Amino acid sequence: MALEHAILVSLLEKPGSGYELARRFERSIGYFWTATHQQIYRVLKRMEADGWVEARGVPQRTRPDKKEYSVADEGRRALSRWLHDPIEPESVRHDLAVKIRGAAFDDPAALIREVERHQGMHRDRLTHYLAGERRDFGDAPDDAPGPPDAGRELQHAVLRGGIAYERMMIDWLDDVLATLHRLGAAR
């Protein structure tokens, strides 16, 4: 996936300025696709030149005017082409997993603090995801009466995937910690 596609999806959900896009990346999209403010601004400029997005000036009272971006027809076509192209499953590149395997050649117990640190980060992210789910989706099921809201339902499906991933990582790290403790005790 290119950053352009993540930006198109975000702008289709809600038009916004480069700053607002960067904030969205920090809050939600960034957990699945990261980008710096500079990257977002650089790509927006290129997307505008390519006709994928349109910008309009928005006057502001207390701040300088801002540019609000929205997706142009060419951007919708580009996103549609990308959505219909097959992609390969991602290969996982996981530094911690390599460290864990490498611990067999050193003191396995020396990794306990690092694994606990990672587990804490995954717990924090899970807490954040669950709070976002309560805030954005409440207790209302996605199959509520009325016509389905595809954007809302698919956004929730991605969030549920993030929640499942964090839970899986916490469970795996529990297993790794038990193994490291057992190996440390055996030394």
C-alpha cells in the first residue's frame, strides 16, 4: 500500500487539512500505516498535482487560512484500481522474535525486561483500542436496523482486527515470559 491510498481513504471518510490528516494518522490510521507530517504534506502536494485531490482555501479567524483537501474523481478512480488489485500477504518482520530466538545463545532471562516492556506497550495499545471502540461504536451492534453504513462497519472491522492482534500479542508474550522464566530457573 502506498501512503497515497491511506490518505485517499482518510479524505473520503472526511475532507481535511494536512494538519488534520496528520492528527488522524496519529489517532487511528497510524496504527496500521504510519507517516510523518512531512511525508503527508509532501504526498498531498504530489496528489494535488496529479489531480487525485483538490484543495480549497478555508478562512480562519484566529489563525492563518488553511487548505482543506478532498478526493477528486481521479483519486477515486486510483483508489478503485488499487482496491481491485490483488496484494500478497504481508511478511512479518519482528525484531523481538529474532531476539527471542537469539537468547538461546546467551542468557534467556536477560530478555525478560524487554519482553515485559513490549507486553506493556501492547496492553496500552489494547486499552486505547478498546476505549476507541467504546467511544466510537458504543454498545450498538453493527447490524442495527436501517441501511448499513459500510464506512462505519468496515472501520469497526479493522478496529476489531487491531484488538484481536493486540490480544494475540499479549497472549504470545505471556507464553514467551513463562518460557524465559523457566529457562532462567533451569540455569
